[in-house]
Amino acid sequence: MVWIGSVLLSALVMLVTYLAPAAEIAVTSDSPPGFLLLWTRYSAHLAFVFLLLAFSASTLKAFANSAQTRGWVKYRRQLGLGFATAHTFHLVALILFLSNLEGYSVDTSVAVAGFGYVVTALLSVTSNDYSINRLGPAKWKQLHSVGISILMLYFFVAFSGRLLTDFAPIYAVYVALIATAVVAKLKVKRRIMTAATD
Ligand code: HEM
């Protein structure tokens, strides 16, 4: 269900970014932004929302244990797959955008950004009961918490970079959300460790 939501929202982002630019702006234009650049940009924003929800589920349950937060945790794996789906749309959009960009050549930054997709793929193929049994719950948990943290770091770098160059309020909101989610998760971890040593 969550996964289908991710496909539908990704299609909606594609439609809106297709319709948003003025008719005279070419779909491949980077300045002013045409369809492919806007699609690349906002498909990443949607992917971020799914990632943030997956990352924050257990923290929210630790702060407020309710039917809603328990449900959120229950669907955490699906939220992660929703992220992978939305982020695949980002991949398709950026390939189309960059392959139509005049003078674009692949450099080392692509390898760094591309590593994020290796992490995404690794988390996606191991998001099932078979992998939990195969790796063992502790190792599986470690893999997924390291992987999801790396991806949060990618978004933090992307959004804070844009905040520093554009000063658009939306980037400040995203950066604040990431910082809050990370600090809250660390607090919960510390609380659990203190309780274990008491
Ligand atoms: C895990 C990997 C990745 C993450 C987390 C990520 C994240 C993001 C985010 C958050 C944005 C939106 C930034 C904004 O609003 O301006 C974005 C845009 C973009 N990304 Fe990615 N990305 C990833 C991989 C890649 C790769 C491999 C490429 C290929 C070089 C790429 C190319 C782009 C481009 C061209 C844009 C549009 C930049 C603009 O708006 O001017 N991304 N990405």
C-alpha cells in the first residue's frame, strides 16, 4: 500500500513538473529550469520525505508509544521501499536530464553520488524476512541503520549546499528536520544504553 502510494506520488511529481514550466521553456533547459531539471529536483524531494519517515519511525515510537506510532514502525520497511522507488524516479530523471545537458561530462562527484544508489540497492534487496534470517537480526539492523544514516547524510549535504547558495526557506526546513531527527534518534539510543547499564 505504502509502496503504491510512492509510485502514485512519483507519477504526480512527474506530471506537475511537466506542466509547471511555461510553454516556451524547453524540456531539457537548465536555465530557466525545464521539465527534466524540475523533475530531477522534486523527485529527490519526494524520496527524502519517504526516507525521513522511515528513519524517524522508531524514534517517534520511543517518544510517544501509541497505535499510530506502532503502525508507523510496522510499515517502516515499506516506507524504505517507498524511498527506493521514489529515488529510482530521481535516477531516471537525472539520466534524462544530464544526457541532454550540453557539455556535461561524468566526473568523480558522480561516483560519490552513485554510491548512494549502491547503498539504496543494498537496503532494498535486504528488506525482507529472508535477509533478516540469513544475516541475523543484529547484523541486519546494523546494516540498515548504517545505510539509512549514510543516505540521510547525502540529503543533508545536498540540502545544506542549496541552502547556502539559494537561501530558500524550504531548504532550511529540510536541514532542520534532518538535524532534529538525528538528535532525537541519538537521545533515544542514549536512553536505551543508560537503561541497560542501570
Ligand atoms: C543517494 C544518491 C543521491 C541523493 C541522496 C541525491 C539527492 C538529491 C537532492 C536532495 C536533490 C535536490 C536538490 C535541490 O532541491 O536543489 C538532487 C538533485 C539533483 N541530483 Fe541527486 N541525489 C543522488 C544521486 C544523484 C546522482 C548519482 C546524480 C548524477 C550526477 C544526481 C544528480 C542530480 C541533479 C542533476 C540534480 C538537480 C540539481 C539542481 O536542482 O540543480 N543525483 N539530488
